[in-house]
Amino acid sequence: MTAPRIDIVHPADLTPTDLDLWNDLRSATATAANPFMSAQFSQAVGRVRPDTRVAVLRRRRKTVGYFPYQRGRWGCGRAVGLGVSDCQGAVLHPGLHLDPRHLMSACSLNAWEFNHLESGQDLFLPYATGQFASPVVDLTGGFAAYEHHLRDHARGFLKAARAQERRMARNIGPLRFVFDDPDPAALRALVTWKSAHYRRTGRRDPFAQPWIAQLVELLSATSAPDCSGILSVLYAADRPVAAHFGLRSRTVLSCWFPSYDLTVATYSPGRILYLHMIEAAAASGIDLVDFGRGEAAYKNSFKTGDLLVHEGALRTAGPGGALHWLRREPMRAAHRLVRDHPTLKNAAVRALRTVGTIRAR
């Protein structure tokens, strides 16, 4: 079968027909409508990252796929939004056969790097070098069924969260939860808390990168069926004490940036926020809450299962692909070594906390 024709465009140049077809193809080929895989997310990244492009695949004048990516120096490419995107890959017509080398050549790429490639991306999975759990909450049975699951599998966790909620209301003031809060002041509070958390734990603050801060602000004002920013806020005595900014489609809520006011940490406001958020998500038609890759005790307490995401890189044979390997793989191997050995991992966490303490002085 002849290779499809591939045209390269900026996301801003996608037509309304492209946007509809992209999301229709996505619905036909994926079980979960993750908003990070929507056309609107790629368009938002394109507005803050000039290196963003979309490969449009056509066969017999019919569009059969879209491949969003970012192209850096020396043809080193990456998944669109790499660093903040929790679901990555191409949107292709079912049954489309494509030579990845043809795709790379058309995009002028020597490498394409990913770290949250979703399962089912058969074109790229052979190039994955690691896989990771992405904890999820299945809400297809509604919130009552989920609450029953928590009672069976995390009774102590649920009981403690409800008790802390009552104690917070008693000691601080009446609690109020807003699932989709348009207040920009609440978003600013969330960013302030989250940035402080990154500094305190010795980690890099993504909000210090202008394009990420701009992307969050842009998506907070985005409202489309397949990708909408959503800010959920827990108030106590009419002041925000915990908040979460994420993305949602019709059926999937992707968790992204949660945080809380450290002065009320003893009440575990994050747990309380998530319980209300999951209940409201179920009531609004959400079938799946995706916590995203990464280990955290609260994710294990809330989850009903896991999805798998993958990291790795597709590279071409030649100097460009070799250069990308030299720049990325030794560091990736070192991270993998630390991650897979508890002693090294604990030492790394302690070192990061020390860095955070020094920063705070």
C-alpha cells in the first residue's frame, strides 16, 4: 500500500474540519478521551511554543491521521507539551499502516521523545524503554459504587478523610466546594502554593518556565467539549485552602496541578478536595479520573486501577539520532537506576529536601 501524503502545519492552521475530524478519529481509536490527546491541547501548546507542528496524514485526499510534535535543534523532536503532557501519541485512522521512518523524514526529525505514551500506540511502542503505572478512578458505576469500593479497600482512609473534614469545618469555619471555579484569584493561590511546594522539596518549578505558566493560564480560559481547563477549589470560612487545576473532556478528568495551603495541612485538605472532586466529576458525566504517572500515597488510596504509559524515543539511523541518544540516554539510565533501587531513591529524596531547605534560607 502506498505511503500516505504528509503535510506539516502549525496547529493554528488547523481548520474547524480538522479539529472535528481529529477528535472523531480519537473517539474511534481510544477507549478513554484523554484531553491531552485533543486537538485543542495541541493548539494551546502551539500558542506558547513556536516549535509546535502537526503532521497531517492523507490518503486519496482523505485525512487519516494527525501527529503533533515539537521540533528542536538538530531535528530533535518531542511529544507536544513534553514535561507537562500526561498522555502522548498520534491520532491515526484504525488500521492505518505507517512506516515510522517515513513519518520522521516528513517531519524533518532525527528523534521523537516521549515520556507518557499511552498504551495502544503501536507505531511507537517498539521504541519504549520503560513503562509506568498511571493510577485511575473508574466512575462508570457512579460515585456510590466508587464510595462502596473505598469502604471495601480503603475504609480507614475514607473514615479519616470524613473525620478531618468535620474537624476542619468545626475549627476553621464552614466548608464550600466549587467544582469549576472561574475565580482567577483562586488559580493564583494554587500556583503560589504549588511553586512553594516545588521549591520546598528541591524540585524544579515548572511555573518558572514562562511557556508553562502561559499554557495553564490559556487553558484555564479554554472551554471545548474535548478539552476544557477546570479549577476545583475547597474553601474554609470563604478562603481557599486546597485547589486543583486539570483538564477534562466529556468523559475523562486528567489531574494535573493539585496543592493546598500549608497552614491547614494537619486537616489533609487535599484528601477532602479530591473526594468532593471525584463526586462532582461523576455527577458531571466523567467516567474516568486519571491521576497521571508518578508515585504518591494518596493516589494509591484513591485509585481503582492503573493505566500504563511508556517512555522512550524513536530515533533515525545516522548522526542526528546518535546525537540525541548521547544527550538523553545516559541521564535516563541514571534516573532509572535511582528510581528502581529504594536505597538510592531515598537518598535522592533526602538530597532534594536538603536543597529545598537551603533555598528557603
